[in-house]
Amino acid sequence: MPRLHHILSALLLLLTAAPLLPPVQAAPEPNLLELKRDLVIINNLTELNHHLEQLALRAQHRTNCLFAGKYKGREQATIAKSLWQNYSRAYTITYHPDGSVLLDFEYKDHIRLLAAHRHPEQRAALSKREQEALHAAQELLRHHITADMSTYDKVLTLHDVLIERTTYAHSNSGDCCAVLLDGFGVCDGYSRTLWLLLRMCDIPCLIVIGHTTEPHAWNLVRLNKSWYHIDPTWDDPATTGGHDQILSHNYFLLSDEQISHDHNWDRNSVPPAVVRDSLYFRNNKRYFNNYAQMWQSVVLAIRNGDTEYEAYLADFGNKENFLRSLRSHSQRHPELSAIHTWTGPVNRSKGVIRLTFHHSDSPTALKDLIADFFSELISSLGKLLSDLFSAITKAIRSCF
């Protein structure tokens, strides 16, 4: 009996002390977000663009993302504002119960070519045409780029080589394979090929998708810790005959302010280009504040036997100012008679002037240039007077 008493006492003590023990916890449910080791948290558009760029440089076409903050539930709208079109033809999005999404990208050819250049094991995944295009790009760099070149010189060289090798063809595709192998392309092909060549040289570059009078694409390149616009398509203008290759630097290394005269884009989608304008012309001592400075440089170019000339004039004025200044300075510098053709800024009081020279002993080129201008001016005035006379006649007749 004493033993039974002790046992009952012990049981009673355990029952009275039970509430003091901590409750038994159920095994926690596994956190699905923690199970995804490659999950990337997206807090803003800048982070998304950076992530998309890193994926593209590795040609990694799948990624798990969790859009946070004000971007949660707005995945589609956020991706639409990103730079995904710089790298991909299309993408699919799959929503997970935990709130994350799986993005699957179909990369464009310039992305696959860069990945194969950096990771030779990926070359087997390229088509035969893509392998030929990659070889062409590597050969281009081997022949034109050297280790001792500055970043600026590399950017300038690749810009010039691309334009000299390529002809704009509106019916052509936007693939950089077409540019590298066939020498034809549209703005998408120009911008993607320049992006590929610069990234193969480890020079930061972006593709800007915007519009001019129609949808358009060009580049942003990072140079000396600053971003600059380059439009290789518009630096390769078509000639009247459509055969001659014209190399221009009108749209080479421009600021936001300069290129915004005729280019429009979402400025929140790319870094700003707030830089000193016309770096190319300043570096080449072809940036002038007035006509007198420019004509001195033009005379030296003519004496040197050059056939073409480019300069940036900060005080162009208009067509009348240009020809008036040319006529005045040609009296003191007979060499200016070699000027054969010219183009200047359109609807702007400053910009790039291009000249071509016709070297001969006869100063007919300058005379013809000025004569053509005044002939055009007289013709315009005649039409204006004719229209005015017709309007007055019509008004008088309506009174009777």
C-alpha cells in the first residue's frame, strides 16, 4: 500500500504541473521561398535591368524572381518597362503559389554569340550560320583592335568599321548575323552588332529602344565613367545612288540633350548621358565656336589634299549664314573654291557640317555652289510672289 500511495502522489504531482510545461509545437511547414536557392528579389526597375543583363551575359534563359514592394503583383507591367527587348525575342512568365515567378527568355543572336565567345563550350549550341558570324566578329576584332588601344580608340574604330562594312537595307532582318556575314541590316542589326563587338572587348554597352519618326534602336556606351549615345545607323546615311559608303560622326558620343533633338526614349529605362557635348569633334580639334575658326581648319584640310571634312559648329545659324560666310572668307582664302558639296544642321542653329572637296585649278565649284543657292532663293521668292498675287486676285474677285 505505501508503494501505491507514492505512485498516486507522483501522478497527481505530474497532472498539477502539466500546465507549466511548454506546449508541443507542430513541425513547421517548409518555406517555399527558402527552398529556391536561385531566387532573386526584385525591389525596383534598376535591379531588374541589372539582373537581366547578368543573365544575358551568361545566356542563362531561366530565372526565379520575387517582385517586392510596389512591384508585387505588377510583374508583367514591370518587365514591359525593362530592357528585356535588348536581349530577347520573347519571354514566358509562370506564376508560383508562393508569389514568385519563373521567367524563361528566348535570346537573340547577339546574346548567344557573346556567350559562345566567352564560353567556348556553348558554341555547339549555335547554328552553322551563327558559328560563321562569331568567327567573322572575332576576325574583325583581331584585325582592327590591339591591346594598346585606349577604350575611346576601340569604340571609334568599331563604330567606323561597322559603318564601312554595312549597308542599310530596309527589307533586311535585325539579326547581327546578317550584318556580320552579308553586310546588310536595319537599325536593330546595327545596334546589336555594335553591342556585340563592344562587349567582346569588355566595354559596357546598352541598346536603347525608342523612336524617331518611326521605331528605332541605337546604343549607349560607357566611356571614362560616363554614358554616351551612339547611333551607328544614322551615322551611315544612304546616298542618292545608294552605293557609296558615307562615314559620319553626327551621332557619335552624344549627350541626352544633343540626341533628343530627333530621338525619343524612356529616360527612366537607361542611365543618363549628361556629358560634355561633341566629344569626338573636341578630341579631333574640329569643334568651333564661329565660322572664322572653322574656315582656317577647312583651308588646312584642302591644302592637305583631303576630300572630305567634318566639323561641329556651335554657331551655325542657318543656310543663308553659312553661304554668306563662305562667300566672304573665300575672298581671302581662294582654297575654299575647292568646296564641292556641303550639308549642315537641319532646323538647328548648331551642329555638324560636312564638306566634300573637288581639287582642281578652276574655282568653279564654289561659284556653282553659291550660284545654285541664289538660284534656289530666287525661285523660292518667285513662287512666294506668285502665290501672293493669286491670293490677292482671288480676294478681289470675291468682292464682286
